[in-house]
Amino acid sequence: MIADIKQGAVKENIFSDEKILVIKHLYKAFGNYQVLIDFNLEVSKGESVVVLGKSGSGKSVLIKCIIGLLKPDSGTIEMLGENIGDLDNEELDKIRAKAGFLFQSNALYDSMTVRENLEFPLRRHWIEVSQNEIDLMVTEALEDVGLVHTIDMMPAALSGGMRKRIALARTLILKPDIILYDEPTTGLDPMTGKEIIDLMMGIKKKYNTTSLIISHDMNCVKHAGDRVVILLEGRCYADGTYEALKQHPDLKVKQFFE
Amino acid sequence: MIQSPAIKIFLNEVGELSRFTGRFFNQCFKPRYEFKEFIRQCFVIGYRSLPLVALTAFILGLVLTMQLRPSMVDYGVESQIPVIVGIAIIREIGPVITALIFAGKIGSSIGAELGSMKVTEQIDAMEVSGTNPFKYLAVTRIIAATVMLPVLVILGNAISLYGSYLGVNMQSTTSFSLFWTQVFDSLSFSDVVPSFVKSFFFGFAVGIIGCYKGYNSNKGTEGVGHSANSAVVVSSVMIFIIDLLAVQVTQALGLN
């Protein structure tokens, strides 16, 4: 039974009706290998959706299609009211300024200090911003992740968890409307992973951001998402709350929770 | 139909490199111009290569003079050492050796840096941050390499000739002014200009190949090492090919 199985009531009353992200019939293949086949998803404003899937199921491809790093073969992705496929580079940059992206590998610039890493998106997206404003925003973002003391350090001098938090601060600095997290807890020990999840939830609460989280870490799925979407065989196989999907009779859904 | 996989790979590589070069020319004239990063790259690529270029150029001039002396003494033309060394260094040895050192230092460093940025998603992060990574990373490095190599060649040539002056004075005495007068009197337009012009092409080749290899790096950390290595090998071969073409062109133009 492969279908969008709506299980359990999503906490609809706390989210706005405004759709921040709408994906329709997304198809992406690499040669003969079909990664995404007719993938559909809607994310409301303020909602936190986790896309759960096995390694190699196309989760990272999906998130890269959303941010415009990969071009889908067919289907539409509408983010913040704009169809990503119709945008030229300049328009895409404007959308990217409103959408944060936390990379799985953190993607901190090795040759820059923490301060320069955080300043980079600010200077590129907001050309008119003054140095004083930049300093304030960098400090505020670092305060949010509790790492102000690392401001002049190089990324190589930081631990894995600290690098993840700095990457999160860099994502936050533009005060995005939606944050896309690509495997935020992968490669971290359970304690640090928990800290990152708490931080993500704190940020969501403080800035009321919408989140799309790609993960196969069940701890992250359980705590960070208002809604869970299972990506299987290139499709949105099941969709519901964590508790509802955990009780789901379908064996393919069940295997994720065992 | 091409059967050999090696030829297919080679032709594919040539095609991709040509496309990359086309993309460079397409992007380098369009705004937004990355002046700040270009200046930083000139410092990294040019200034930081100077000590290595200076040391090797000095030793080259000194050793060339010492090796040349016995033969020149045998033919009784010891006084012509500055002339021979001057022409050899300015026309050929200076630009080619400096370019090969440049390929080893800068080609490998660009290949490894961009390769590691690629595999750790830093290039993607740059794109998400509203930056055209090709322009910011590749175009600035290619132009900096093209501009800085001729500067290094000029400085390297001068240091080589100074090494040669010391070499001459190790076993005889020649005044500083006489040495330099002999060198400059022996040089003509056709010695200086073609060698200076070809060093721009050497710099461009090192920059474009380093960036191409780094930008197309894959297979994780193994791929980074491969990018750095192949950037040096391909750049070095390209330097000799450009040198060969430069000789043909200067001959065709009657500049030899």
C-alpha cells in the first residue's frame, strides 16, 4: 500500500494556513537511477517537518533540489511563494537569503575564522549593511548557540559539536523564514546530538521559523519534528506524527521504528 | 566510433576543460566583480611564491654560470658568459623554470584547496550564501595566476642574473656595471617580449588547470589528492606545449 498515508492529527491549530513550502510531483534521476519519483510535500508556516529515510533514499537530493543546488527533472518546488525552477540566479539568491541551510558536513570555510564565516552570508546577501550592524548580528548569532568565545578561532580548532553549532549560527544570522537541516545530528555522539536538537528547538521557538529536517536519527525525528514524512522508494510513503507512525501497521513504516 | 577507453577519457577531459575555459571567459567580464578576493589571491599566489622562486632562480643562475665556465674558457670566450647566460635565462630558462615551480606550488595548492572545498560542501555553502562560487573561487584565482606569474618571471630573471654575476666573480673579476651592460646589450626586443608574453599563457594554464581539477574533484579525500597531483602534472605538460607553440609563433612572426 504505497500512498500518502495520513496518520494522526497533525497539530494543525498551532500552525498558520500559509504554506511556506509546497512540493508537487518532484522527479529526479541520475542516469538510470531514479532517486525521487512523484514526491509531494507541503509545509506550513511555523511547522517543523522531519523527512525520514534510509541512507541513499534521496533525502539529501530532495533538500538540495529545494534550495536550488540541484535541478529537478520534473515537478515543482514552491518556497516562500516562489517557484524555484522559474527563478534566475539573482532571484534565487533573494529566496536563499530567506532560507537557511545547515549542511551535513557543516561546510564551514576552513580558511576563515568563525567571525568571517558568519560575516560571509551577511556581506553577500546584504551589501548595504554596516560593520557595526554586522558585529552586532554576529555576536547575537553566536550568543544563540552559546559560543561567543570562539569568535576569532579557526574552524579546525573546534570540536565536531562546536562546528555544528557555528554552522547553525551561520544559518541563523540572516534570520531565515525557513531552515533546511541536512542530517543535523549525523556524526555526533548522542549527548552532543541531543544538545543540537535542543538548540534547534530553542531557535524554532525564539524566531518562529519553519523547519525541514532531513534525518535518519530516530532521536532527532522524535524530538525535533511536529510531523514526520517517510521518504521511501522515491515517494512520500507515510506522513503523520511520530507517535501515529510508530503505531502504523505497514511493515515498511514499522521497520523505521523498530 | 572511438573504441579505446583511454582516448575516450582523454577527449572527454579535453572537452570538459574547454567548456570550463569557456565558462571562465563568459563569467570574468560580468559583474559582480570580486576585486577584494582577487587582490587577496594576488597576495597568496604571487607574494607567497616569491621566496621559492627567488631561491631557485638564484641557484639556477649561479649553477648555470659555474657549469658554463669550463667550456667557455676552453673556447677562449670567457668574457661572453654574461651574454650567453643572459639570453638563455631571459628567453627560455627563466620563464619555463619559474612556471614549472609555479605549477608545483600554486597548481597543486589550488587543486587541493578547491577539491577539499568541493568534497566538504563549502562550494555549495558559498552558492547558498548568495555567491557565485565559480566567480569567487575560480575566476579570481585564474586571473591572479595569469597576472602574477609574469611578475614572478621578471623578478626571477633578475635574481638569476644576479646569481650569475656572483658565479662570474667567483673565479674572475667583472664589475657589476660591466656585467649588466653586457647582458642588456645582448638582448633585443625579440628576446624579451615573446618570453614575457608566453609567461601570461603559462600562468593562465596553471590557474585554469588547477581550478578545473579542484572544481571537478570527487571521491572524497582520495579525490583531493588526485586533483592536486593531476593539476601539477597537466599544468607542467601544458607549459611545455605552450612553450613549443610560442617558439613556432615567434618564428612565424619573424621574431627569432
